[in-house]
Amino acid sequence: MKLSDFKAALKDQEYPIFKLENGKALAPHYHLTELGKITKDYIDCGGTLRQESWLNLQLWEANDYEHRLSATKLLGIIRKTERQLALSQDLDLEIEYQGSTIGRYSLGKDGDAFVLKATQTDCLAKESCGIPDAISLPVKDLASAVNDNCCGPNSTCC
């Protein structure tokens, strides 16, 4: 979800509700502990230099059960962040939330609730690594294709 979509959806709410994909709602007394722009410079396994930027919103639950973050206050935090970080792009929003470890989620919408959607890793250089299209291969064939084509001694990736 883009920041502009998130802000538009917040205008229709009094207290934003966040839930996990399994339907479990975050406690209504969650805190917003960070909102910031993240820029990642990296080289993928095919040797391509890449850069990505996104906005990171970190949610945390504490034992202060009387705490509630209103949509109005959240929009104010977003406006302040946009000014202070001079945000000019409509970036994707990523959510960090503490589960058994810190999880990174994309954000979706289900009715009035925002849904923390699990993110997945991926190879960005499949053609360089000899990775076939995972959608067309059963898991057992994909595993053998990876072992045969990618991370061997003569491979150009990994």
C-alpha cells in the first residue's frame, strides 16, 4: 500500500485497527514507535546494483492498556515525518511488528481494518542463477533445479 492510500483510508477512521492475515487483531493499545524512510543499497545475487526506498512504520504493544492512537494523531505524525524528512515520493509502506521476532509486512485493507500481509524473500536474478519459474514447477522439482543449476561450483550466483 502506498502512503497516499494509507492516509486516505485513515481519514475514514477514528482509531485505526491493524490485524494479521490470520485475523488476529493487534491490541488496541499499540504504539507507533517509528515512522521513517528506509533506503537499501545492495547487489543482488546476479551482480546487479540496486536501490529501494520505502516507508517503515513500526508498531509495538506495551502494557499501558489505556493508550489508543487515533487516526487524527497518526495523520499528524505522518505529516510531521513528511516535512522533516522532505518526503516527495509516494512510497510503499512497510510495517514492522513484533511476533516471535520482528516481522516485516506489507499492508493491505480488509473492510475497516489494515491487514499486515506476510512478505517473502525472492531471487531478483533468476535468469542469472538458472532458476526456473517457480510457479510452473512442483516444490520437489524446484528444489532439484536449484541444486542442479544455481549454487554449484561453476555457478555465477550465490
